[in-house]
Amino acid sequence: MSDRIGRVVRAMGLVVGLGWIGGLQAADASPRPTEATWAAIVDHAQPLASRQQALAQIEANAGELGGMDLYMLGSIYHSGHHSGGLFANPDLARAAFYLGNAATRGSVPAMGKMAQVAFEQRNYREAMNWAQIYAHYVSDRGGHNQSERDFAAELIKRIQRRLGDDLEKVLPDVQVYIAVHDAQIKEGSIRDALFRSQQPKFDGARLVMPAESLSPQAAMADFILVFKPDGSVADVLPIDIAPDEQGMVSMSRALTDARTSATTTQGPRYALMNTVLLSGRYRAR
């Protein structure tokens, strides 16, 4: 990386200001946490002390994790009490640390959530940086669906109201970040897509924004679904929702109707679910 690029990236405050936790190669050095491990960590029914110990063990090896697991860590710290009551309050600094690294290791949802975290920290320029990066990777070239592009449009509009129209100062930062990290992000996103393709496929759940919300905003939400062998839902474990928690309970209820294919294999199956719910206020063009 040239001195010029290095100076620009440091000025952006994107990940570098929070610290790195190792190179992408380390992500393959040891087995990743299983879905069952994550489910136990965010399950209110499990003893709190054992869940916190399991989380600490994962964090101790964070340098060996890929984008999806780092996204889980960041989401848990962002959510506070949502993720199984692990914490009374969100820890935005730690959330940003893990989400920023998750983004650079190929987690596209982490980019959108980083924009939300920076917004909550009132760092609107960094929030716009991440929103634009997220928009870049959910564009038509990235193969993502329309809801993600619409979510990016709403994020940008919401941040722009605080930042103003000074996008000319933001876009060079975004271009430098993409130039420096694009190959690493694409490699990590391929690994993430392969992992997700191997999870149970499910349908039958209709998710909507809560009708009682006076000024609905698009939201990004994360759950773990636990399936019985017959394909029905045994449990819905909420992890995080951004920007606010109004829809978490209603979404959890809706997800109990989800179904996947039956199997003769005994024991639960797990699906790590990240979804975007739109308010319909903004659309990508």
C-alpha cells in the first residue's frame, strides 16, 4: 500500500483506527465455531456464565475467524440485551471493532451495520463511508437482491440528513477503501456465500415492519433458527436488529411459521439468518 493510500485510509477511521485482528489467511487456521455453539451463546434458556465463557473463548481466537463469525461477534455487542441477555447495554466500540474486520473479510451485511454503528456514535462521515461501501457491494454487480439495494438507499438518505450534501469529500475515501480491500473482500464473500448455501433452506414466514411504528425505518435483523428433524421450527433465537428494536418480537413470532425439508438425521439443524426489512420510504434508482 502506498504512503498516499495509507494516509487516506487512516484518515477515514475505517477499521484501522479500531485495530486489526489478523490477516485473511488466519481464517482457515482452525475450525470455526459451529452453529450449535452460536445458538447456545444467544439462548436465554442456557446458563449465563457458560454462555459468557463460550463467547470469551471465541473472542480469544478472533484472529482466526472469517467474516461471518466476526459479524456474529459484532452483532452480539451491538445488540446488548437482545442476544440472549449477555449484556445489559450495547458496546458500540467493540461492535465496530468486530464488524469492521468482518466487512474487510467479506461480510457484506457487516458493512451496512457498520454504517448504523457509526451513525449511533454520531460519526456521520464514517457512517456515510460505510453506507456507500455497502451500496457498492450490493449493487447489481454484486448479485444481491433489490431489498439490500433499497436498504442501502435508505441508509444513505438517513445519514445524509445529518451529514449534509458534502458527498464529494466522502467518495474518495470510499474509492480508496475499495481499491485496497476489494480482492480480500471478494475472496471472503465467496467463502461466506458457500457457507450460507450449505445451511437449511426455509420458507413460510412473512416478515413485516410493525404497523404501530409512527416513522418506520428499514431494518437489518439477525436470528438463529433451530429446526426439528421434521422441518418445523423448534426455536427462534434473536441476535440483533438495527436501527431499533420495535420489530424484534413480531419478527420472532413470524419466524416460528418457517419450515425446511424433513430429515432422517436426529438432532437440531441451524440456520443463521440475516434479513433486511424495508420501510418503503426510499428506493434505489
